[in-house]
Amino acid sequence: MKEYQHDFWIPVISVAIWLPIVFGVLVLATGNDKNAPLARILALVGSVLGFLVTLPLYTGFDITTSNMQFVEMHN
């Protein structure tokens, strides 16, 4: 049986989950409408980074196997 292991230098799944949460909190922390341009910039940066982080998941997915892929294991 062939093992599928993807060695990324960052934990892609965790970053893909936490990045939108962090940027969402940052957008909320901008406050009221006076800081709307900053909130828009933070939302755009968070969205683009979230998309870029998930690209390796899309491009590295192997449709020929039913094995687990992109598994993160921590001590």
C-alpha cells in the first residue's frame, strides 16, 4: 500500500482554518465606520491569504486514492 504524505513547511489545514478567524477578529477590532477603509483592506488581505494558503490543498489532492490526505499530526 502506498503512503501519501505531503510535507509542507506550514501546517496548511490549521492555517486555512485560523487565518480567516484571525482576520475576522482584526476587522471587528477596527471599530466603527471611521475605520471602514482599514477594515476593507484587512478583509481583502485576509481573503487573498486564505485563498493562497488553500491552493496547495487543491493542487496536491490525489483523486486516485481513498486514503487520508493532508493529515496533520502533533505531539
